[in-house]
Amino acid sequence: MIMKKFYSRKGDEGYTGLLGKERVAKYHPKIEAIGATDEASAALGMARSLTRSPETASVLLSIQQDLNLLMGEVAASQENAEQFKAIGVEKVAWLEAQIDHFAQSIEMPKEFILPGNTQAGAALAMARTIIRRAERRMAMLLHKGEIENPDLYRYLNRASSLCFVLELYEYSISGAIKPELAK
């Protein structure tokens, strides 16, 4: 039996490699953005495991797959960035189409809502807030010239909006039609 190693010993000094020859500190803004996006994917996985709707689960899985591509694009070093470019206007448009599709089935609340009427709804709210953090990290990278593709930011922006719509959709199909409103 061959034992696989789950460590490389290359990050013990507080540096990590990008996709290419470059190494950066583990607190580098690119690594922060990748980490927040990875957390977002995990939160989406939790939400996907709790959803009542197979359609919701399928959409969340697609977003998780796209987030893996997005992380690869952010992790690419300058010399091979084009090789990893995967998120473009068509992926953003797909998210917008999903938002429009699910929005037809829900009633938009007139006040702020409190997450938690269902497990799936609460998980989607958590995923939305983590995606928003990844979005803020991506905006910083874009504004500082660390990345050049504005669709990375746009994708995260629309993904967080879709999570909100899906949260309301999950409340609706579960019978928790009216989420709790903040007072």
C-alpha cells in the first residue's frame, strides 16, 4: 500500500506557489481572494446538500464548478494567465438568466429578512455572505491591477445575488413562504 502525502513542506515558510513559477506570501491578496472563494464553494456545497429542489442543487453545483475555474484563473501567474482564463461574459450571463428564472417564482420581501426559516435558506444566506467577501477581495485585486479580468468580480457579484434569490425560492417551496423580517 502506497501512502500519499497530504503536505509538501514547501509552504512551511509562509509562502505558497501560484500556477506558474511565482511564489507569494500566504497572506498575499490573491491567496486571500482564493481562500474566500474556496470558503464560498464549501458553503455552497453545504447549501446544495440541504436544498429541497433538485434544480437548486444543480445550479449550485454549476456555480461550485465555476468557482474552481475562477480560483485557477486568480492563481495563475502573469506568464500563464491567459491559459487559465475561464470566466467570461457568458458565465455572468448564465447567472443572470438563473436569477431571472428563479425570481419569477418568488415574492421579493419589502424589508430585510433574517436567515433561518429553513436549513437550506440559512445555508444559502451564509454562502451569499461568504461570496460577498470573495467579491470584495476580487475588487481589490482588480483595482490594484493584480488581475485583469473584470468578469471574475462580476461573476461573484451575480452569484451572491443568485444565492439571495435561491434562499427566497427555498423558503417558498418548503412552505416557509414568508421569511422572518428584521424589526
